[in-house]
Amino acid sequence: MAHTSPSLRRGAALLASTVAALGLLTACGNGGQGRSPESVSGTAAPATGNASSTDSAGGSATPSGTGSSPAAQTGGPSTGGGSSAGATGTATAAGARCHTSELSASVGLNDPGAGQENFPIVLTNTSGRTCTVRGYPGAAFVNAGGAQLGPDPQRASGGTAATVTLKPGQSAWAGLSFSNPEVSGAKTATPAALLVTPPDEKDPLRVTWTNGAVPVSGNASSVRLNVFSAGTGA
């Protein structure tokens, strides 16, 4: 058996202790950093959900809870915006309804029959664009001071409204009729003017009335209106 000197045994023991201590320190150091390489690198990449939100928002984050995209917030193109733009285009395009300022009004000749007095109310397009009228006019007889004479005219039953397209200079007419006061016995008044309001408008056109007395109260005093048709009713 070989014999080892006491000094060699002490040296070996010291070396072993030193190696063990170094191993312990290494283990402790790795314990503080051992999770870092994997866990930190794993959370540094954007989560899939966040990436989708950024892409759908066009590269900018959408505030939580707004429920709207940047295009909607800034008035950018959208389905609703496209519809609004289309409606605006239609409203300003040729063929939109005629406005009071684009029309002149007149009353045609009486075409009496069977105790009835029948007058065509004529609207003529005086503008430089094509426009339309549809339905009934508004009408009221007034005296020289502008006060209305008699009740509001009534719409004749059975009228079927149709859109009448008026190029510049073209006309449409609607019938105005009432029973002859001498036949009906209605009380009368002689108007100074007839106010005519185009369909869907608020401002009337004033037409001087030169056709004598009209019924304003009593039996058979109703004045009736028909829908517009193309032409002047002559």
C-alpha cells in the first residue's frame, strides 16, 4: 500500500474544498439568471392579439372601448360615408325636384263644363337645368292685403302622382276646379291673386287672378286640385 504524506493529503483536501465552493457559486449564479434567456426572449415578441389590433387599425392603436376604427374617427371612407356622398350627388344632379326659385307660375284659360269651372295651374321651368315636379300643388286665394279667402283647396280623389321631368322652358300643369257659384249658391269673393306652392316646397309663387269671383263659403264652396301632368293643359 502506498503512503501519502500529511502535506499532500491536506493539499488535496484544500483543492477539493475550493472546487466544491466554486461549483456552489456557479450554481447560485445560474439560479439568478437561469430563467432570463428563455422567459425574457419569449415575452419580448408582440402577442398575436396585439399584432392583429395594430394591423387592423392601419398601424395605429385603436383606443380600448371605442369600437371604431381610425377611418371612422377621422371621417375617412366608410360604407355610410359612401351612401351620404351618393345622396348628396343625387340631390345636386340634374333631375332633382324643381325649387320655387326655378319656376314661374301662371293660370290658363277656363275650360267650363257641367257647372264646373276648371283652370290649369301651370309651372314652367325657368332655370338652366333639368328638374322635376311630382304630386299636388299648394294653392290659396288671397285678397289685396294677402289674407286668405275661403278654406284651403282640397286634393281631388283618384289622382295618381307621376314624376314630370322639365327641361329648361318646359311646363307642367295641375287642374284647379270649383262649382260655378251661380249654380251652387255658394258665397263668393273676388281674389286679387292665387298663391301657388310647388310640390315639396314652402315658398309660393303669386299669380294675379283675373277670372272673377270664387266660392269662399256655403254650399259647394270647395276648391279642388289635381296632380301635375306634363304640358300646359291647353
